[in-house]
Amino acid sequence: MTDTPNGAWFDSLPSCEALLPCGQGRHIVRWEAGELRLLSHPDAEAELVLAALGGEKTRCVEVAQAWGRHTEDLSVLAIGPRGPADEIAVSWRDVDAAAQASQLGGQAGYLPPTGGPRRGPRPMATPPPAMARAQARFQQVMRDREEAARLRNDMLSLLALGYGFQVRLIGQVAEAYSDRPEEAMEKIRPRLVTAIAARLAPVAEEWLGIDPDQVVVALHRGPGWGSAELTGRGEQRRLRVSLPAGWLGRVWAAGLALTGRYLIVAVARAGWPDARVLALRAPGTDPVPLDVHATAPTPASGGFGVRPDAADAPHWEV
């Protein structure tokens, strides 16, 4: 049996929805087949184009733009949840408060010209080099502040969508880096390893009862699914696992990581609600093919200060 994944990384994920405050009402945002869709905006594409040209933005459009800006952002892997029990509670009130603080901060950094006639010497046509350097530094500081504020507001908005959207964004980012050339991997390898380890460790604890600190992860490259072995005893015991970056999207984000008593290491035939996976009963053994079936997650309550329930995670059974 081949262990080469088929289909798109998200084929084992159902759609999910969230309600968010937009204008005078509550609007539905849906993730489906790898895309974010604005169901309450009939001509969402036109609104996105107008917003890109500087037009007025609705909350839904702002969220869609934030999503698009971060589909290849490795910081998402560090900020997002480690699993269904890892609650990241962000409400839309938090998002609004952060946006308001950003606006006030920007106003505080701006010094408007004073009215009335100027006194003293007339300004020189060309400022001296020291003044020009000071102005350039000030402008760079203001640009850095604006970029930091936008990043913070983006992340809060994406987290406020709830767990279902959070894991799907993690999966999309991981998949974006799954097939990068080897020379491009040197700088990003540590971040990918950290992201996998953070999500594999709690799964391994439930699978084997091993301390999460005893899980050692490496990034697998090339054919095959990777490897897993248990070494040492007592405090020296280590679970050494090598997995590809795509494991985060195809397996972990789909809620497949621990199914029954098996650690799922790859998806052989993706699908919802039925898939075929490669599963390990114990470290050091060969993976076996298993057919698994999922039950739909509980619909999210989403939106107004209430975090969608962690039941957004699908439940799979052998």
C-alpha cells in the first residue's frame, strides 16, 4: 500500500462557520475546502477589491483580508492552539478594544502643525542632514508601530473566529511549507519542528503516558511518512519521532492524530467523513492501514464574547 498522500490537505476536514459582528448585525463566515467565504456578503469579491483600493471595509472583509495575509505566516504556528484542550479565549470585544487602542496610539504619535503665524527664522528649503536622519527614523518608527498594530489586530481577529478556524489556518500554513526546497528549509526548519513538537507531545502523552518533555521531534523530508521509536528507560526514556510538516494539516488539523489507540502518521486516502490512514499501534512498529469514520463536530456558538466550543474538533473512530 502506498503512503503517498492523495487529494488536498483539507479533504478530511468538514466546513466550519462562525458568527461575527459586522455592521448592524451578525454575519456568517465559513471555511470550506480550503477557502474563507463571506456568506452574508453577496458580492464579497467586489468588496475585497474596493477595500484593497482604500475603500470602506466591513468587519467581514477585514477578517478575510487578515486571513489572506497570514496563510504563509509561520508565527501562526507559534500562536495557535496545541489541541482542543488548549483554549485561546478571544472575543470580538477584545478585538474592538485592541483596534481602539491602536487608533489612540497612532494619534498620540502624531504632532499636528500649530495654527497661527510662524515666529522666528523661516524654515530652510533643505533640512540639515541630522534633521533629515531624525525625520527618517521617526517615520520608520511610526511605520513599525502601524505594522505591529496591524499584526496584533489581525491575530486577535483570526483567534476570535474560534478553534475550528484556528486549526485550519495552522494546517494551511504548514502545508505552504511542506514542499519547500531543501536550501529554503534551513531557516524555517526549527520553527516547523517546534510547531510539530508542541502538538505531538500532548498526543504522545495520551498515547503512551510519556512525559511531553521526553518527546523529541525531527522534520522528515523525502519519501515515506517518517519514523517513531522509543529509546532509554526512566528519566532517559525518549520518544523520537520524525514527521513531515504536512502532518500538521493532513493529520493533526483534521483531528486524526490519535484515533482509537493508534498514533496516525499519514493519510493514505483523504475524505470526510470516511478516510484511510496509516496508524502506529506502538513505536518501532510498521504502520498499518485503517479505515476511519468521523462524526460531525458540534456547531460553533461563535462570535459575541463566547468562544466556540472545543467540540469544533472532529471525532474519528476506527
